[in-house]
Amino acid sequence: VAAPTQILSVSWLATDPGLSNYAELAARYPNNRARIEELVPHAPDFVFTGTNTSAVDDALLDRLGYEVVRLRPDNSLDDYKKNLLLVGTLLDRAEQARRLMQNLDSALQIIHKQAPAVTRPQAIIFQANGYSPGIDTLPSELLKTSGLRYVSEAYTKWPNGRFLSVEELIYQRPEIVVLAALDLEQPALADLYLNHPALSVASNRSTTKWRPVVVHLHERHFNCGSQYVLQAIETLIEARKRFLATAN
């Protein structure tokens, strides 16, 4: 949304290709680890933070006279659009923000026509350390948009998500398993959790009665709002088509 000259510094997370869709662009700018002493030399007009940023740091920025903009997490596509328009308005780039929103809406309209939800296979998302997003999250909305549904109504008890054991996942018997793609150069133990042998057996459709379609999806495409959610939706639609073709 911002013009290149408007960006003074970005979070170091934005430069991580495993997490960020814009890592190559972000690498052009000084990065920071949300330490105030890193931000002060830049004398920014706005400091964009999230609602999970340290309250102490936010309070200190307020005392120092900085304009702090606290963006809420993108728990839906509507949340993403609201944040997009807010940032665009503050930076005098509202037209650019609206253009991005229109591009996304146009693509979603085409997808809705291509993916009739007559049959909605049951799916589950399984991320690092066994985390599974809940029904009140952006990944859940992307499942629905792709013609899928969450595997269990029990998730209404954990609308923001919870951690699952591999045994729990298998017990749920989802028809489609969405695994976070491991594309990290130095994966943590939490990431290697996704390589559990039981999940490899599940993907071998000739050796088990439980035969889900297993699909790998980049977390950067569905954890945060961006135009790249379209790639996540397209991948999920293809997984749905594969499952229905096999079931038939």
C-alpha cells in the first residue's frame, strides 16, 4: 500500500521468506525487532504495531509523542480489508488500498462461481507443534471459501484454535489434511512435528483405511491477510477436486 519512500523500517519477520510473502522487498529496508531505540533514529510519522505488541513499549511510544497505529489481527478477509483501508488512508494511499481490495474481490467472485459448495469435504489444518486454527480465524474462512468445512463442530469450543496431538488428528478422520509446508532452511522441532510417521502413512492411500487427501500449504499464504490468500484458496480447491474425484 505504501509508496517505497514512505517505508523507513520493517519488522525482521517481514524479511523471513518462510513467514513473509514480501521477504525480497522487505530486505531492501532496515529491519527492526520492535525495540524503541531502533525506531527513534528514523523519526517516523507513524508506528504500526499489532494488538499483541508489548503494552509497555506502546505506552512509551505514546509518551515520546509518536503516532502509534495498532492493527488488529486479520481473523477474516473483512479484517484484512479494514486494515488495508486504514493504512492506505493514513498514508494518503487510499486509492491504492481500494484497488487492491477490488482486485481481491474480483478474484473471489470468480472463485465462488467455480467452486460450488454442494459437497463440502471435511478438512483440518495442522501447523507447527500441532496447532490447528479455530473457526473464527482467517484460515477457517479460506477453507469455507474453497468449498471445505472444518472436520468437527467441537471447534466451536476453541474458536481461535488449539493444539492437537497427531493421535487426535487421526481420530478425527478428516477427509483432507492441510499441512503447513516445511520450506525453512533451519526448521525448529515444532516444525518437524509435521513429519510425524503417522502422517506419512495417512498419505499413502494404499496402506490404510483412512485415506485423506494430504496437501501442503505455505503458512505465509494463509496466516495473514494479503493478496496471496488467493494462492491458498486455489490449492485448497484443487485438494477438494482430488478428494471428490477419488471418492467418486
